[in-house]
Amino acid sequence: MPRPKSPLLSRERIRDAALELIDAEGIGSLSMRNLALKLDVRAASLYSHFPGKDAVLDAVANLLTRQVDTSAFERGWREGLETWGRSYHAALSKHPNAAPVVAAGTGRREDFLAMADAVHGGLVRDGWPPRYATMIAASVKYLVIGAATTPFASGFADDTRVYFERYPNLVQAHLIPAHAEEIDSDSFELALGGLIAGLGPLHASLAAADTAKE
């Protein structure tokens, strides 16, 4: 029996092709028709693996979420947030066009739900009230999604004359694009570190309040 000219379809192959399409052309480019064209198959053949585009997006979100590390919560909430935030940022920064897919919500995304459960559980276990655990997780998510989708440093022109007369405080801005990746990375670290440092006194005050009630 002759071998097929192209590899057989699978959920993984379809998911990976969808991520490649999103990386190259953005979320708006993803449709079952475009995905079929990319895979050189008929669109109908995709539906035996996924019921529709939303299910494909769920698979893409799960793939990216699976790369996020929540294991450090076993060593305390501070280290947990650092490791989670950095690995979350690293995963989405490789695929900025796909970051809104992850940000959109949980749905039936088992890997996303497992990540959220681990983060929430780690924070509560270390003394954070559930409401604060939810807000802290949301705050880190805001940092990660914002940093992954809206890089700051690359937005400046490389010609200093643009700023010279009207914006004298930005006369060094033309140097920023050459160091954009470093600046964006350091800015994320500054924001994450500042958030965690600011949470320290709050955590201590909540613990003291609980002790006073006893």
C-alpha cells in the first residue's frame, strides 16, 4: 500500500499549524479554511479532530500554558510568583500574537485550569486569603499579558530629530530601539519584583491580623 504524500492529520499537527499561522499572521487569520490550506487538506477533514476553531484555539492555549512552571509555590509564595511569572512571560513572549488566546479565558482549557488551580492553591496555602490570592494571580497575569503583547522599547523612532525640539526629555530615545529586548526584559523584571516586594508587608499585616483574632 503506497504511503501518503503528506503526514496523516492529528490533533497535534493541526494545533501546531494553527500556532504557526497565528505567529505569522495574527489571530484574525485563523479559520478552519485557512488552516486546511496551510495543511494542504480539505477543511472537512479537520472536523474529525476538532469541532471548530474555538476548540483549536483551546488546544493552542493549552500548549502554551503547559510550558508555565508553577512548581516553585511548594517553596513559598514569593518564589512561586517569581517562577510562575517569569515562565509565563517567557512562554507568551515567544508567541506574542497568541497571547490574547491565553488571556481570553479558561473555557475547557484543562492546562490553564490546572495552572490557575496550582497558583491559587499555593498562595492560599501560604496564608493569603482566597480573595487576595485571586487578585494577586490577576495582577501577575496583567503584567505578563501586557509585557508580551505591548513591548515598550520598540515604539520609539531611531531618528533623534523627531524628539529634539518638541520633546527635549526624550533626546536619548533614539538609542532605545537598539536595546529594546534588554529594556523590555528588565522592565518586566522590575514590575514583577516591585509587585512581589510590595506584597510582603501586606502579607505580614494579614498574618498579624489573623493572630490578633485568635
